[in-house]
Amino acid sequence: MKNQTKRFLSLLLCFCMVIGLVPVTALATTCEAGATSGAFVSETHNLFSSTSSVIAPGVTSSTNYAYSKADGKQMVYYVATADINRDDVEIHTSYIGAQIKEYGMDKLSNQMKAANEKYQKENPYFQAVAGVNGDFYNMTTGQPTGAFYMDGEYLVNGCNNRPWFAIFEDGTATCGKNTAEWNAAIAAHGKVLEAVGGSQMLVVNGKDVTASASGSYNTDRHSRSMVGVTADNKVVIVTWDGRQEPFSCGGTMHELAQIML
């Protein structure tokens, strides 16, 4: 990706984040730092094919093929970018049945269907067009490990001192790494409207911050999901295929951060 990244966060599996199209006021984002300048050259991969399309006004997607500079293995990842500066694009988190009263588990397609049913009651023009899984969870109950807020209400209060992505009352979207940054963001931007937990900060203010990401979970290649905010006020969600060699080998945290840059 181009050097326009503000912050990106690695996600795991639990519930979904939905990009929806509605003819109502959108949630705008802001950035604390501008884009970095100059042409970016990845430390870890070379992109050799990228196919882009417009899903809907303000929402684009791309399918990307790269090969590793280390071992030549193929990497495949998918990107959806939502311009939430527009009045007709929103980002929502969702959960089983599009509710947060009871814990549970469900697959992404069912959660997107439930989100459509919920928001179409409020506005028949709403249409969920993209989604991604997020966060660790209790495999018995389905309780998310990190932050989870939907429409201003929470299933998990706070962020449990874990990385997070959130959209706030004043329209600001950003990522943070812990409770201190969570509390500072609330003080600056007001009530949390939507939030999802994650596992590892990848990029902060245009810089790869994965040097401290140690342990096999961070340094081995896996399938991954990511979310972030660009310097031109767009929300980006990414899924990376993994454990499917030779089609796609997956990525380490460092390789993910290099994709985000």
C-alpha cells in the first residue's frame, strides 16, 4: 500500500466489522500525523499483481499477489477501503444476531446478514458490503477478549489493556495499544461508538512498530486480519490468506506491517 498509513492493528477471530452504505450522516475520521513522503519499498515482499474494483460509492476492494523476498513464497491478501468522510458510508461492529446482550459465536456471513436486518429496520437503504473477523474470544462462551462496542453500547467495557480500533462520538477513528491510549482517546473524542480489539500494533504514524513482536505467534506465518486508518481519513480492513501453500503462505507481524505501509 502507499505511504499514507496512520495506524494499523492486527486482528483475530471473534465478531465482525461491517462496512455499510446508508443515506445518513457518516462517521468521519481524523489523523494525528500526515502521510510520509517518497516512494515506499517493502523490506519483505514484492507486489506483482493487484486487481481493484469499486464495491459501491466510497468503498473499494483489491485482490493482491506478492512474493516474499526471503524465500520467494506467494502471499495473497484482500483489501477493502471505506471513505467514511462521505455521508453515505459507515463502519459498524457486529456480533451474533447483531446484539450484545448475550455471548455467542457465529460465522461472518451470518453476522453480516444480521447486521443488514438490524440496520434496514432503521433505514431500508442500508446494505453491508464488506466485513472482517476480529479479536480473540473465549471458545466456550464467545466472549471477546478485548474491546467490543456496538452503537455506543458495550459487551466488553474498556479495552482490557489490549490493542484496539474505535470510532468515537466526534467521528474520529483511530487505533491504540493499551488502556492509557484508550482513556486519552475518550478524553479527546468523547464516547466510544464502535470498537474492536486486536492483538498487535503494526504501524503507528507511518512507522513499522513490529520490532518488539516476539514469539512464534508473531514471527511465524499465519492467516491474518487487520484494520487501520489512513492519513486521508479512510478506514482500511485487510485479510491475508495463509496456511495454503503454494497459493498463499500467510505472514508474520513484520510482513503484515510492510504490507500496510
